[in-house]
Amino acid sequence: MKAIKRIIAEHGTLVFSMTKWFIYASLVGVTIGLSTTVFLKILGWSTLQMQTIPQHLLLLPVMFVLTQWIVSRFAPQAKGHGTEKVIEAVHINQGKIALAVVPVKLLATVITIASGGSAGKEGPCAQIGAGLASAWADWLNINDRDRPKLVICGISAGFASVFGTPIAGALFGIEVLFLGQMLYEVLFPAFVSGMVSYQASLWLGNTYFYHQLAIEPYSNNAMLIHAFILGIVCGVAALMFIKLFDVVALIMRKLEQRPYLKSFTGGLIVMLIGLLVSEGYLGLGIETMEAGLQGEVLPWSASLWKMLATAVTLESGGSGGVLTPLFVVGTAVGNLFGILVSASNLAVYSAIGLVATLSAAANTPISATVMAIELFGANIAPYAAISCVVAYVFVGHNSIYPSQVLSAKKSASIAVDTGKMLSETDHARIYPRKDTAFRRLLLWMRKH
């Protein structure tokens, strides 16, 4: 009898918990599906309107100054690429995000991207979604233990509805918070919020890019080897992207006491890239990405220019996400690799480069692999998985999101403290342990 009571108590509690979280996650999903659609519609309309203005790129420095003023005046939390702020809020503030962030982030991002700033649309959607989820937690009087879970649902829903990848979106929300750990306790509500948000966005008229690629079967050993090598290349590209942000931030810090001059200078640099190099590296850069995924040859320097334009935009006061530009960078890297090894498979290598670079920069190999399947078809799975995992390992203990908490080392041979945010980790102390063969080789090379 006691055993039966325990079973009833356990499974009754689970049913109640699932029902509760289904309701909560559905509310968040519907809300974020609606807010994402509104944001994307406004962004699309604003971009078209800006492009009708003759020489509209000349307005970039002024628009960056306007963005800086709006964010600093009304909601400083809206600064930068939104997902990072959400991760920080979950780890430090128990998921509490001011509701004022939602309209400010929307407006600042629309101004930044529509005027030509190189930024993404997923960060604002994640931050707007997380802000609305936090507001739901207040309205429903949810305790501080459950609030972070609801905010994570907001991240998943935002990612799912902005890219049209509900499964990858759900996984991204529970994978991006920690390096080396997934929050399985939030798996169910994250999936519900991602699915509901995606369906709501479709119902409201959002359209997404899907491209089923013609890929040779699993037995193609040459492509498996290429996928492994491309993973290393994408890991290097992601590391360059991350470090470039650090370098630009260090340079811009000299103007920290003059934020409007910093924004004007950043806008001027991005404007010159658009005028002297190509407008294709400004804004979202979707046209450049889609060209690569259609098998067209991209300029060899496309990834470098997109990296620079994005780092300058976001470190000088522009508002927006970082993943959409990262997709363009990854596509360009894969495209260049494809030119070197197999010109007939440019679209495939571009697609693999996209997800592998995402995997490395965000430390999210699982969601990146699933995203490849959702966007490009199941046949890409083995190649995408290899590249994503290799890139994830090769980038080391670095991330485009410094607020990620390091939960597990990428190698037992590396000496590094876990349990801290990457921004708090002393990278000077990350080194091979003394008892490893690689460490002994380094010491031998130093002596000789």
C-alpha cells in the first residue's frame, strides 16, 4: 500500500508540474510569437523605408548616436547583443528583467539595423522574450525559483520564432547558459514555449528560410574528413570573431567618457565599410548568407568584413544580436572552404560552416546540429554533427557570451577553474596540466 501511495504521489506531482509548466510555457510562447512577429514586421518595414532615402548610409553615425541616447536614457539593460544580457540576468538576478527593456530594445535595434548597422535579430527577440517572460512571472506571482525557468523559456521561444527552428530554439535556451551542461529540468517547458512561439509566428504570417540540400549519403568518407577539417576552420573563425570583439571594445574604451563620440565614430567606420567595400556586409546580411547557401561564390574576405562591421556596431553603442552576423560569417567561411576543396558542393559547405561557427562561438553544439537538420534536411546530420563538435572543442574556453558559466572543462588535460562565468575566469591561468604529454612537449621545446 505504501508503495502504491508513493507511486501515486510521485506521478501525481509530475502530472501537476507538467500541466503547470505547459500553461506557463504556452503563455510565454504565444506572447513571444506575437512580439517577435511585430518586431520583424517593423524591422522589415523600417529597412525598406531607409533604403528609399538617397545616400542613407550617410545617416549611420547620427543613427548610432540616437541609439546610444535611447538606450542610456531609458533602459541601459538593453545595451549590446541582448542574449548576453539575458544570460547574465539568469545567473545574477534570478531572471529579473525590467519590462522597460522590451520597447527600448525593439526601437534601438530597429534603428541600428534599418540604418545599416551590422547586428542580428535574435538577440533582441531573446531579450524581448525574456523581458516579457519576467513580466509574466510578476503578474502570475511566480517564485524566484521558477522565474529563471520561465525566462529560459523566453530565450527558447525567441530563438525558435525568429529563425523558424522550434526544436533547435528549445535546445538553445537550455544549452547556452552553461558551457558543458544542459538544464534538463527546463527541457519540457522550453520545448513547449519554442513550439508554441513558432506556431504563433507562422499563424501571424512570418515566413522562414528553409533549403533542403542535395547531399551525398553517409558513406561519403571524403566529405566526413572535410567536415572534420571545416570544424577546425570554423573554430578558428569563431575565436577570431570573439577576440575581435575584445580588441574593438578595448579600443572603444578610450572614448568611454564620451559615449556619443564613440557611437558617432563607430557609425562612421561602419558607413565607410558600406561605401568603400560593400553594403552586403551591413544590416542583417541575409542576402550574403542566402547567396552562399544557394551555392554562389562569395568574396574570400566576406567573413572578415562582416566580423569587423559587427564588432564595431555592437561595441560602439549599436543594438542588436550577434548570431545572425555569425551565420553570415560561418556561411562565408564554409563557402571559402568549399571553393578550395569541392566547388560543386558550395551550398553544403556553406551550410555546415554556418552551424559549426554558431556551435563554436556560442558553445552550443547540440542545438547547432539540430538547427542544421531543421534548416537543411536530415542528410546533413552526420557532417554537421562532426563539424559542430570539432568547432566547439577547438574554440576552447571562449564564448561570444562571456556570462556563460563554465560547468565542465573541454579536456581533462586543461587546468581551469569551473563554476564561474567566463568573464570571471582568468584566461592567463588556462594552460595544459604539467602531467600531460603535450605539456612536457612544450617544456622540451622551450628548453631546446
